[in-house]
Amino acid sequence: MKFLSIFTKAPTHQRFNYTPRYYDSAKEEVEERESRIKTELARERGEAIEENNHRTRIAGSFHAARKRNASSPGGGSTAMLRLVIILFMVVFIIAYLQWGRPVLYSLLAIVPLYFYTKFKNR
């Protein structure tokens, strides 16, 4: 039943042909050597060295993120708020299992009152 395959074109693999415009290996070696010498001289002078390797960039990114999170306002209060919410939910579930529907109705009365007092001053 390969009758239809005679009239159709079989798919071919796509090829990737990239030819660089210009590459000078001697010039690249000279630039690499110059940058190495400059970093050695900067180390001898005790200056700050800016390297283009991945390890320093990754470490710098982690350091910046840690600094950004530490300086954010209310950064530590988020964990405390999460703990209070989880504690409230656990106490509510225990109370609901112990006393039943009256706890649920009291919660339905307390939550709107809480939000009213919280957003009243804004």
C-alpha cells in the first residue's frame, strides 16, 4: 500500500550551516593574554578585579538576592504571619471537631469583623 508514497516527498533533515564571518585565532590569543596580565597586575596592586567567569557572576547574583530580601520591609514578618495563619487554622479545625457548627458560625461572624477593623483606617 505504498502507492501514495510515490507521489509525496519524503521529509529531509534540516541542516544547520553557520560560517563565521571572521575569526582570527592569533588576535584572540593576544587579547586573552592581555586580559590575564591586566588581572595579575590588578591583583598585585590590590584593586578590585572584575572577572567574566560564571562562578563570580552566580555568587554575585545570590549575594544580591540575599541582600534584596533582607532589606525588604516586613521580610521577617511574612514567616510570622504564615505561622499565625496555620496555627489559627489548626485551632479552628480542632474546635470544629470538638464543638461542631457553633464554631463555624462564630468564625463566619469574626472574619468580617476582623477585615472591617483592619481596613477601617485606610
